[in-house]
Amino acid sequence: MTDQSQSPATKKDVKLLMEQMGKFYERTHREMLDVKEGLVTEMDRKISASEDRIKHYFDVVAENIKHDFLHGALPDKIEQHEDRIIRLEQHAGFAA
């Protein structure tokens, strides 16, 4: 005895199946592109935020170095060096 509830697929059935698969593929492809675009946008945002933090840190470090040169030990040494040059010039008779 054979079960007659299953009949062979016709060309119309195959064509319908292929159309549905094509629509599914297109929809899935669009969704994947949307996800990819979202990920790229999120990565751009994170990279931009990271750049801002790095720039801020660099600015702080540069300001500290500038402060150290202008107000730290270096100006004292420069002042001492200039005083020594003036004393030597006065001793040698070059400066008034």
C-alpha cells in the first residue's frame, strides 16, 4: 500500500520554493548589512572616544612637562648658570 498524501513536486512548486528562498536570501542579506553597518558605527564611536581620551592624556602630560621646565628645577639651573656667566664676565672684565 502506498500513501497517496504525498505527491511529486511540480515545476510550479519548485518555482515557488525558489522564489521564497530568493526572498529569504535577500532579506537575510539586508539584515546582515544592517548589522555590519551598526557594528562599524559602534566601532567608529568607540575609536573616536578612545582618541579623545588619549589626546586628553597627552595634553596633561605635555602640560606637566611644560610646567616642570618653566617652574621646576630647570629654571633654577638656568638662573644659576646665567649668574655664573655674569660673574665670570665681570671677573674677566667683559661685562659692565
